Amino acid sequence: MKKAHLTRRGFLGRSVVAAGATAVGSAAAAQRAGGRATRCIVLFLTGGPSQLETFDPKPAAASEIRGPFASIPTSVTGIRISEHLPRLAALAHRFTIIRTVHHDGPPVHEAGMQLLQTGRLSLPGVEFPHFGAVLASFSLASGPSPGGRAETSVAPFVVLPGPLGDTGINVSRGQGAGVLGSRYEPAHPGPFAGAQALTFVERERYGKTPFGDACARAVRLVEGGTRCVVVNMFETVFDRVTWDCHADRNSLRSTLDDYRRTLCPMLDRGAGRLLEELHQRGLLDETLVLIMGEFGRTPRLNANGGRDHWPGCWSILMAGGGVRGGRVIGASDRHAAEPVSRPVTCAEVVASVYNAIGVPLATRLQAPDRRTWPLVEAAPLPELH
């Protein structure tokens, strides 16, 4: 069935955005928090990539676990990733792989999207803000950006190429301002809006795909003063090739062969070039980059040779903004099914973003009715720095 139906309390509560809320804190306090990053780029891999076919291969496992791909060495001795990500393999010294992200919420796209981008699930009548909206709330109060531009002259929070659409359930997907209100909603500028058209050479370097184009634009936006850019690799999981590889031959027909032919090469080209260009332009040290999807995939192949939803263990990448490269945090079991060392929660990932960019973790979110919530209920990962 295309639509999932849940009754879990606190997840399918009616979505209500409380206009006019604020993040209780100050730009000066954010600067005192001492984060190295001043901006953030998120490459959101809509659909949930398989950890086994990307950043946590298990070459010694049985074929029904291992899947069809081999692994390759990277630029860091002892770290191996999928054979279909050679550019990223050559850049492993620039990023950290977290291999034990997990959650125990519903195994649906929207739960993972909320948890990994806001740090918590929505409550009845309450949607929590994407960390980009929180950064926007600090930016709009802070005046000139670190580069000297007035941050009010550029959108502080941008989502490219546009917002997430249908992923199965009509609830928040975690990419809005939530209780912070409409002032801090992300801009959706559309193709090339507000920016010079990309040159042929630039498009070629990024792969000449919508995802590659959006990656190129993300670099330009953060260079121009935008605090957070989210690139949605896809806007839906239905009726097209995405990371949601159920292989069910209907609306969720993506397969692991699509990983080989389309998805991994698209990610490898776009994300690899983004990291290279940020480094070449002297931007990587102050730009936190996250490459992540909303969950992983089942350790065992399904009857159609695909993999289903699996929030029990998956991998994300973090780079730049003071993150030490060439490292792996956590280890999964021999089937990439569960963490066996250093399990990492989604809230810890969000806390790490705030810590890297200098947003004080003591900040509280405040709605117009004066209710408040902790910014995030977790500590950042000390292993990243």
C-alpha cells in the first residue's frame, strides 16, 4: 500500500505551526559557544540509502546479507565503502562516517526525517524546527555575517531544489520552522532563481543532474551568506528511482541495480565535487557538511532482491566545520543490523550540528503561548572533533 497508517501517540498529532515563536537566546551567545562552523550544507538522501550498499559494506557476510556489490579501499587505511562510490572513497580523509545512527520510532520516512533534522518527533499540535530554521533565527538577529554581508539581504535557510512532497504520510517531514513560525521557514528559490546560471563546465563537474546542480548552487549560497542549505536529492519516494529500494515493481520499484546505475554515481559525483570545491575555495573549514538519509535498509534482501525500511542502524557522513576527517564512529554487527559499539541517536547528530555552529545547547524553543522546550535533549558527539 502506498500510504501507511499509524496510531502512535505523538507522531500523527494534528500539525499546527505556532506563528511568532522564538529561539530563546542571542547571536552573541551563539558566538560565545565557540563552534568553528558558520554555515551548514545538508545533502538529504531521500528514501533512506542502504548502509550495506554505501558506507558500511559487509564483504564477509552471506550473499543475501552482503548484497551484490563489492567494497573498495579509501584514502584512509582500514576504511572501506561501496565500490560504486570511488570519488568519495578518495576523499575519506576529509569526512567522518558515523555507522551506528539508529532510532526506535516508527519505521517510516517521516519519523526518521523529523528525528534526524529536528532531534525529536512532533507532538500533537506541535512541530519542532529544522536546525536550519534555528540558525535562521539567530542569523536574522545578528546583523552582519562573518563575511561582512548583512544576513538579512540573503535567505538564511534555503531548501533546494524544493520541499519534500509525498513520502507516505501527511505529517511534518522536519524541514520547516515549526514552532518558530513563518518568518524562519526555508526559502525555495526554484531552478537558478537568485543566482547566475551554472556554466557548462560547472554542471559537468557536478554530474549534470538536478542533484548535482543543487550541490553546485549550495556552495554559491553559503559563500554568499546563507547559513543553512538543504539539498533534497528527491522530493518524493514514489514512481521514480530513489534510495527507497523495495523493488516491489509498483510505485516503490527502485532496486539495488538502480543504486549501481544511477543513485551511487549521482551521489558520488555531486557530493564528491561539493567537498572538493568547498576545500579548494577555502570554505570547508567553516562549512559543516552532512550527507544523510532518514534510515537504513533491512540487512537481509527481500523476496524481490530489494531492501525494506530499517531504522535499527545506518550510516551518515559529516565533514568540514571542525569535524576531523578520516575516521569512523561506531561499529555495527556483522550484518549491519544493530550497533555493537558507540550507538548514536538522531538527537546526538542534531546536537552536534548546533555545537559545531556555535548555537548554545542551553537555548530553549519558545512558542507564542509561552510554552518552552529544550533545543535538543542530547549531547554532541565529542569524537567528531
